[in-house]
Amino acid sequence: MQTLTVDVFLSVDGWAGGAESPGYFGYFGPDLEEWITAELAVPQLVVLGRRTYEALAGLPEEARDDSWHRMTKLDKVVFSSTLETASWPNTHVCHADLVTEVTRLKHDSDVPLRTMGSLSVARQLCAAGLVDRLRLMTFPLLVGTSGRGPFFADVASADLELAGHRVLDRRVLLVEYRPTGRDIPRV
């Protein structure tokens, strides 16, 4: 059975973006670029929601960097009830139930699965207990009232164990957790 990794980029106050925030919250650096390049070089099946797919596939030509071109070569599945076709190469649109289909993909895929962004998809996969690794890339800012995409909103409780951590560009914290399957501590 393959693993599923959920990657989420966040501000310290838990937002996946901000109304006024540029890509990577404006903290793109050489270590982060190296990490992205290394992660995209690993064979994987990318699991996306419609909004993230449309944002990535629709990037203007001047924003299409090496990472975008590498992602073009990866197999991708987009979960959507409204999207009919996908123009991005190696992309399949799936109208099936997310949890059922990802469970099947984990059993049948030849490569690990990974989400990027796609907060609704990530939350549903966490709630279903399908996530093997949760990687949080925390950027050093508080987005405050301009925040959008609160990743942890409506996420079910889960006990996690630290699987690794790393500081990128002396300011961005990458923390990797594995769900333990145990209940969280309670009073």
C-alpha cells in the first residue's frame, strides 16, 4: 500500500494564504526552492482539488518556473464535481467520492500520493484517517485579518508524532508529523 502525504504552506497564525500575500508569503529562498525541486523529483501521484488545479494549471507563462514544468510531467488526479475536463498534461478529473477513490489509489498506485494545497481535500483526507504524513511549512509572519484558507478550521482532533523538522532559508520551518491513531490527551 502506498503512503499519502499532505503538504500545507501556512502562516504562523494558521492561514494558507492572505488577500495581500504573494506566493510563498513572499519568503521564497534557495533552500525552499531546493526542497520543492527535490520533492517534485520523487515519483508520485498528485492529488488536487479543483481550485488548486485551476490556480496551478492557469498560471501565466511568465510564472511557469522549473517546478511548474516538473509538475506538468507528474500524474495528477483532480477531484471535482463540476470540472469536466483538464487541460494540464497528465491530469485526470475524478468525480468519484474522494475518500473511496483515494483509498483505492493507495492500494493500487505504483507510487506514493501527495496533496499540495487543496485545503478541502486535505481536510477530508485527514478526517478519513488516510494521511500518512502531514507536512506543515510554516512561514514567519502573522497574516492577521487578511488571512484566507484557515487550514485547521473544522479539522478533527488527531494525535501526531514528530517525524522530522528542518529550517529552510533560516526562517521557514518545515515540520513533518505522522498520525499515531491514538486519541489526543484529554482532562
